[in-house]
Amino acid sequence: MSIDFAQLLDGFSAREFDVDEAAFMRMLEASAVDAGRLSARVLFGLRGCRLVEGASDPLGRTAPALRLAEAAIDHEDFRCVIGVWVRGEGFWASPASTVPHVSYLHDQRRRVLRGQLDRARTVCNQAASGVYKYKVGSHRNWRAEVQPGAFRQASAMAVVRTLDGGELSVRRDGAWAFERPELGENIHAAMADGEIRYVAAGCQVVPGGYSADRTTPEGNWRAFRMAAGLSAAPGISREIQGQTECVQSTDDATPSCAPPFNETLDDLAAGRGVFDYVLVSGRELRMAAENVARARDPAARRLRRGSSGAEVARLQAQLNRSRGGGEPALPASGLFDAATQRQLIFAHQLALTGGADGILTRAEGYRLGLSGIFT
């Protein structure tokens, strides 16, 4: 079963559903994500989802509701949705992708079978769901092509890869790693060689691109940036630092071309240039939209990266009691941070079951010996 849906009570459904702010809030509440901790404009990714109608507005204008449906991920087409929630106003959204393209999965499998890859040398990966920080800055791909004014990963992140040479899929029992922001699991335009197409190796991508001189955003990518409150045509500066071309936009979160990442400081940052990104499955949002009572049922409760509150504090206390001698103790912060995500995945889910997704439900808690977390 796919990593993103194994914990959910419902199976796939093709029926359409409507999402307004109340439904989006219920989805967050089911994961104990406090909306009060989020940025005023929240970026979101819905894995396995399609936009039926709503807000791919070319000027980034929001709509009070979206009409969505689940989509079967094929790692080849845009079978996800990425958008912006402007709190108190509504949503802008676009077809997008949050998973690696099948060509990268094929390449990774070929290299594994040839003995050319291990956990330290990989081709592609898929981010675990959760809430992460992103900063506006330049995205640079493996060909050193630069997209100014993209959204750069600013949080440590758990990712999963298929490194066994088996079927082309992303599973709970894949090879997990915990990567710092230097991994570059960024949000950027789906542009390659001036052509709009899906070419992601793990980044989150929105259809669109840039003008021929790579200075002006175009298409849905331009509208996405505008919905996030950024410039339609940001000022771009270029300079050479050492052997690298440094490209910056006037929307960048910091004045430095390659800003240092500090998750503790980023969590306290506010204002333009720093955003929260909520990455979940489209199925979770459908469940919250369709049935208010079930969305608030304790059986549907889950904890993941970005959750907070007493349940998270109890989880941290239990993880500390069962930790090995070489593992650092978690602070009883009540915030499901990177360290909590790491211990849940590596010290419990993988160690005890062989599979992981970084999500704790009541059923998973009993399976892992972490009972008494949920009220």
C-alpha cells in the first residue's frame, strides 16, 4: 500500500468534493496542527488529488472554495494539487506534482541493479507529509539552471526512496533518510529547456516557467507566486561568487544569495519571504470535507510533523522512555519537530515494523507500544 494512504480509514474514491476554509481547518485539526502557528499565507500540497474547478486564476486571485477529487498517482502526470491558502479569504490552486517522476524512478532502479547506488548516492526521493518551512530564494537544478524567486526547503525533512531494485513505487518499507535543507526539496516551476513539463526528482512543481531570459515568471507558476503575495515580475540581480553565478530576486527571504538555514530561527520568522508548507494527501482532505463528525472522531486523529499540543508532549515522553542509550532525549515541547519525526520513524516504525510514514494514529500507537497518547 502506498506510503501516504496506509494509515487512512477510507479507500480511494473518485467522487468530487468541495473544500472551504472550515473543511481545511478540520483537516488540520485532525492532525493537531494549530492554524494559529501558521503563516498568514499558507502554501499547501495535496498528494493524489486533482482540481475540478476553482482557483487557477491567472492573477493569483483566491476563491472561497475549491472543487477537488482524488487522483491515482502515476509518477508521470500532474496528479497532485499545489496552492495557497490566504487565511480569511480563500484558496488559489493548480494541478501540480509532489512526487518524483517515473523517469527518475527508472534511473534509480537501473543504478541500484548495477551496484552504482547506495543510501548516500541516490537519484530521487519523496518527502514525508507534514508541515515544513520554506524561504523564497533561487532554485538550482542538477544542470545548474537557476530559477529565481522559487521556494527553497528550509526545514530538515524525512524522505523515502526505493533502493531495492524492485517495483517502481514509493512504499512504507522504502529506504528512509533524514535530510537537511541542502537536499533542495524545493517548490519551483515545472520547466526544462524552456518547455513546460513534469521533470521533478523529488521537488514540488507547479506548471509554468520563466521568460526566455529567465527573469519573469510565467503561467500558473507566476499566478502561484502572486497568490503567495510575491511580485508578478520581481527584480533580478546576478553576480559571480567564486565559480558560481549568484542569482537573487527582490522577493528573497534574506539578502544573501545562499542564506544559512536555521530551523529554530525560521520557526520564529514572520512576514514576506518565509512560508509554511502543509503537505498531506488529497484523501485526508476529502475525509474532512465530506463528514464533519468523522473528521473529529478520535479514531481519525493523527500526529505528524507540525502537530502540537498535549498529545505530542505525551508522545515525546513515551519516545524518551523507550529510547536507546545513544539517542538524545527529546524536549517536552509539545511540538512535533524534526527530532520527534526522526525518532518515530527510525527508532519505532522502522525498528519495530519495517515500514514508516512518520504519522502516528491510535492504531499505529498500539502497534508500536505507544498507547495512551490520544484522549
